[in-house]
Amino acid sequence: MKPIPPLTALRCFEAVARLGGVTQAARELHVTHSAVSQQIKVLEDSMGVALFMRAARGLRLTEEGRLYALDIRMALRDITHATRRAQARPHESELVITTLPSFAQHWLVPRLASFRDAHPYYRIRLQTSLQVEDFRQGASDIGIRMGQGHWPDVAQQKLFDDEMVVVAAPHFALAPHGRLPVTAEDVLACPLLSSPDTPWHDWCQAAQVAEPAEGAVVLSANDSNIVIGAVLQGQGVALERRSLVAYALARGELVQITDIRVPYRYPYWLVWQQREMLNASQAHFAQWIEGQVDAYLRSNGAPAVSSRAG
């Protein structure tokens, strides 16, 4: 079996094939014209295959060279991606968690101190985004997602189902009565604040009232953090996930308006790269969060749901 050609020669060949000339390749690679020409000769000699035809106007790929260039371009891209993944992979003592900003701020972060107490040797790096993390990039260890599950290339463990409740700040007053809203009709007479997938239709059906009038929603944001911040300021009432407002309700920073609650369509899931078995840090976090979920569901009177999906 012949040895793999030198990487430098392969890079020069790919650049010449892609850019159409030695001069352009030399400029991109920051080397001399003669250095590129020499590497092309080294590659052809080592392979025993003519990759270019020499002509008065320069080099032209042979059919063998054209096909080889396509394969080498993909191989170099794979090497680049593998190198970036290796550089991005966290140190063994670091646990990288990815999740939504709202869930991180209102549910996960208030509980993380207990994880650090139990596992002080891990440094936690929390990455939040409204976009779904691609675990194939290898930049994070484990994630918490909201959705229907069945994502490709990730292992999934269901954490819990959520529900929606109407909340307001204690100092919010419904004009002209100067008091907090009490009934469902009171709620719909308030300025409404809305985040993505707020199921006012479902809530109104459960309350047996008409849906909000056009223009009732005075603020809509793509991040529940913004909506909850506006509610805390007394700008209106919102239909929000209990997971995001439970702490504020317990501290008296928010109050729940009516006992009407409706299921939220997207459960929370613990996810990790499917090809990987749980390593020590992932297993420690998975065990810890299962205990936190159980305690949360018990304190909020919701049924625990835990299942695994490949």
C-alpha cells in the first residue's frame, strides 16, 4: 500500500484545481509560484498519475485530476471540521450545557448551586440560544430542549410536561377598579403580553370565554424573558409557562390570576449526542436534573413524566 501523499502537496493541488492556476493558488497559500509547482510535481510523481495537462496558457486538469480534486476537497473539509471539533471540545473538568435563555434564567440557574455543591470539580459553561444546538459540532456536552422530541442524531430523555398560567405583578391594577383582575373576563380586559406559541385560544376555551379582541396583545416578543420582565414591571398580564414563573410566584414577585391552566404543547427533554454513551459529567448532570424535576413536579402538583427515546 502506497503512503498517503504529503498534506502540503494535497493542499497545493486542491487550490490549483479550484482556482484554475498556480499563481492564484500561490497567492491564497502565501507561498511562491515555484513552491506550488514543485508540490504538484511531488504529488504526481508519488501517485504515478498525471493530474494536469501542461499547455501554453497554463495547467488544465485531466479527468483523473478533476475527480481526484473533488475527493481531496471533501477530505480537506473533513479534516478542517474535525480539527475545529477537537478545539471546541471542552476540557474534562468542564460541563457545557445548552438550552433556551428563558429556561436557563428562570428554572435551571436558580437550581445549579446544588449541582455545584454535589460536584464541585466541574466548571459549568452555560450556552443559551433560541436556535437548536447541533451536537455534531461537539461544542457542548448535554442540552435541554423544548419540543416534540424525535430529533435526528441525538439521544433524548423526557423531563416533564409544562402548563400555562396567567400571571401579573402584585402591583398591577385593572382600571377602572384599581384591583388585580379576578375573572377570565377581567383578564381579557387587561393589556396582554405574549411570547411565542402562547395558546390564548386554548386558555379561552378552558375558561369558556371569547378569544381576546384584536389589539388586546400590546406587546409580543420572541423571548419569554422579555415578556416576564414586562409583567414584573406591571405592564400587563401574560399567559406563561409555569416552569418560568414558579420561582417568581413562590417569592411573591408575581401572582397567578384565576385557577385556569392549560397544557403546553412542547415538553422539555434532556438531549445528548446519540453516538455517545453518557460520560461521567453527563451522567452526573442527568442524575441531578432528574431529582430536580421530581422535586419541582411535586411542589407544583404536576405528574412526573420520564421516558427515553433513541
